[in-house]
Amino acid sequence: MKKLGFIVNPVAGIGGKVGLKGSDGEAVLKKALDLGATFESGQKALITMKALRNVADQLDIYTWPGEMGENICTAAGLSATVIGNIDSGHTTPEDTIRAARSLRDLNLDIILFAGGDGTARNIMDAVGTAVTVLGIPTGCKIHSGVYALNPRNAGMLIAQYVRGKVRETREAEVMDIDEELFRQDIVQARLYGYLRIPNETKMVQNLKSGRGYSESTSVELLSNYIADTMEKDVLYIVGTGSTTAAVMKKLELPYTLLGVDLVCNRKVIASDCTEHEILEYLDQYDRAKIIVTVIGGQGYIFGRGNQQLSAEVIRRTGRENIMVAASKNKMLSLFGQKLYVDTGCEDVNRLLCGYMRVLVGYGESMVVPVTD
């Protein structure tokens, strides 16, 4: 029998769809709820735990009460020993640290946790590299290399670990960024430390990388192409990142580097939009297109830093109206790996899977496989 610890940060990712670019701090949580945000971390973690039902007879699961794990185990049909105590509805990072420390002291085989980079920091503060862990990606900021590609892959990897198919471990980087600067479109990431994870590279995401020196010409060409081919009366939903920002610069328009802007007829009609705002504008336009880029080093096009482009936004826009743009340098740095989507909706993930064209220059593209 393997002993598994399970921790959920229930507020992780709550600021994503409402454009707050993070979930750290009580003030941000309150603002997110005021903007209509909902708690989704537990629902994503449920996907992981359902994937463990086939190995339930080989698992002893230990978790924390309520929304920090117990409720998800119950919903997944898994038995678990519940320890600790929380003030339900008012959990904090300190609760995550307390939970991780208490599970560490039980001499578990592995701790599975759901959250983002802030949660990974809390886990690292509590256990260091003394315990093997794996992250379920449910946060806004997921730069660290300690997370599975998506919740389903987290469950598949744990199942392989339980069956003894993955035995080795390795240290992986925990990164975090300053959220206040992030909201000002300034990315200041630093290495916070390391966690020990299962050594399986196909189901674990890479550390997010920065831009390469030689990509500027490629970005210039592809931004020229997008600007030159924009259609009249079409709503363009422009995603986050420096590549999409280059398109806005080419149009001589103001932009939100780490937010989602809406453009029609070469004018900005809304800036730094929430999911709800994007859906409202989609009701007003007959045609819409999404412009997104690829996260360097990881290969994600949806589900990392652009949660405003939700499953519903993608569904209503249509797969055929998604424009993916990235420099040749960025694509080559992925060494032929697939691109990834993690929208939180398995139906939409499947809709996006298959081959997709990525614009890498002026009218020049690469056809790349996309998976979830």
C-alpha cells in the first residue's frame, strides 16, 4: 500500500477569469468574489482524484477537512483519513503550510497538492525536499516545474507511481512572481527553491522559459502579418504575452501585456477584460477570433496565465477562429514537443486536440500537434 497525502488550496486560481492575474491575499480574494469569481480549484482536483479510483485498493489517503481535500475525496468515491482542522470558507496559506507539515510527519510516500506557484511555495516551506510531491495545476501563476501537465495527467502519474512504474524522483524548481508587479504588466520571477517530484517528464510541465535573443525579427514579421490581415467588423480577442503585445504595438494601440484586450476595426473597445466581459462582447458580434501565443519552455496555449480565455469563450469563438502566434525561436526551443491546453473542461480540451497551425512569420506557419 502507498500512503498518499492530498491537499487542496480552494482559492487557487480564483482571480484568473476575472483578470486579477493571481489569488494571493485576502483583498484579492474579496475583489475576485465581488467580480463574480467562483471556486474552481476543487473541481479541477476532482478530475485527478477520479483518475485514482482504479488504484484505490492500493492507496491509503490522508487529507484535510472540507474544501481542503475531504469533500473532493468523497465526491470521487475515495476513502480517506481526515486530519487537522480549518475554518471552512476562510482558508489561508498558513492552512496549506500546516496541512503539509502534518502530512509530512506521517511518513507518506507522496503528497499531492492542488494550487499555483504560491501554493508550491507554501508546500516547499513546509516539507522542503524531504517528501516527494506532485502539483495539480489549478492556480493563475504556474511557472514552477513541479506541476503535472493538467489534472488528468496528475492522476495518471500518481496511478503509475502507486503501481511502481515510476520509482525515481528528481528535484524541480519552485518559481514565483510578484503579483503586484504582475498586475502592472511587470514579470519579476525568481527561483524560490526546490521540491522533489516523480521523475516522469512526459506528464510533468517544464519550467517556464523567457524569450530568446533571436526571436525579435520573427515576432516583427508575424505581428506585421496579423495586423495586415485583420478583417473588418470582426471582434479580436487578444490574449496575454509579449508576442500578442507586439501585434498591438504594430496597430499603434494601447495594450495590457498580461491581460486580455478586445479590438475591432483597429480600435480597442475594451481592456484587461474578465471572462464575463468577453462573453458579453461575444453576444454583440457575429464573428470573433482569438489571438494567443505559446508559453516558452512549457508549450501551453490555454490555461496558463490566460484563464480569462475560458472554456466557454473558446467554445463560443470556435476552434477554427483561434490564431496561435509564436516566434520560430520559441517553437524550436520546444524541441518538437506538442502544444498543450488545460481549459478546465475536458470536452473543450478534446475539441482543441489535434493539429493546429502556428504562425511564425509573415504568412509562414508550422503545423503542430496539440494535446491536453
